[in-house]
Amino acid sequence: MRILLLPFLLLFTAHVAHAQTLTARGANGAAVEIETGQGEKGVQLSITTAGGEPQLFDGIGDTLVPLRAGNRSGAVIAFDVDRDGIDEIFIRTSLQGQRGLLLVFRWNASANQYLPVRFSEDAGAPKSYLFVHLSQPVSVSGNVIEANFDSSDSGRTRLRVFRYRWNGDGFAQTADN
């Protein structure tokens, strides 16, 4: 029993990212401190700008899951996708062990805080999150997010890759799939 349990635990911990702390580039080059950890409702994200109160987002998933942006990998990545000199904050989590979730936060100067960006798809209303496959890669390259999804056609499930391109206001699904 012990022999079988150990490989399972090693495999499980290889896919789960732990609490993370990093510094992002904020408005006017100011440092923005980003921390993740377990909150009362699950994963908690804290974003603190220089001289500001922390913004807390609690319950944005169950566990942290890694993603890639350029040559960086982690569950939380600061990356300037819109090339305005201010990093956007990407975070990937799991939901109930069945789905993955991607959130992207962008500095909003008029609100003086980071807010989630919108994801637009071919059908449906824009959302402030993107459901992704739990165990398949999610990557950011330039201004494009590439994510895998399970789709069902006539009872058959297959894995599909979707791309979302930055459109100046959020990410929109592209036709170059």
C-alpha cells in the first residue's frame, strides 16, 4: 500500500504549484507585489501597488496550476501583453479538480486598481475568466493565449486548441485555430 501511494503523491505534487510571490512592473515603473496562497475560500490573490492597500481576490480556484509565458513558467506570471509598460497579471487555478481557470488582471488607471480583463468567444457574452483544460498546457506568446479545451460532438469528447488574441480591451477568440 505504501509503495503505490508514494508514486501517486509524487505525480500529484508535480502538477500543483505552491504559493507564489513575485514583483510586477506597475504604472510609472512602480513595483507591484503579487502574492498567492490559500485563503478562506480557496486560492487567494493579493495585488499591492506602491503606497496602496492590497487588493484581495479570494476563492479564485482550489489550487494553483502552472502556465507558460515566453520563457517563464508558474501559476502566476507578470507579463506586459499590451506593451504599455505595465505588466498584466496572469493566474491559472483549478476548479473542483475538474476544470482549469485562467484569469488576467490589468491596471485600470481611472479606477486606480487592477481589474480582470474580458474574454470574448464566437458565441455568448464576454466573461472575466477563461475555462481551460485542467492538465493540458496554457501558454502566452506575444499577445496570444493558447489553451486546450475538451469539446463534445455527438457524445465523443476530443481535445481542441483555441487561441485568444489581445484586442486592446481584452482577449477575443481568433479564427486561426
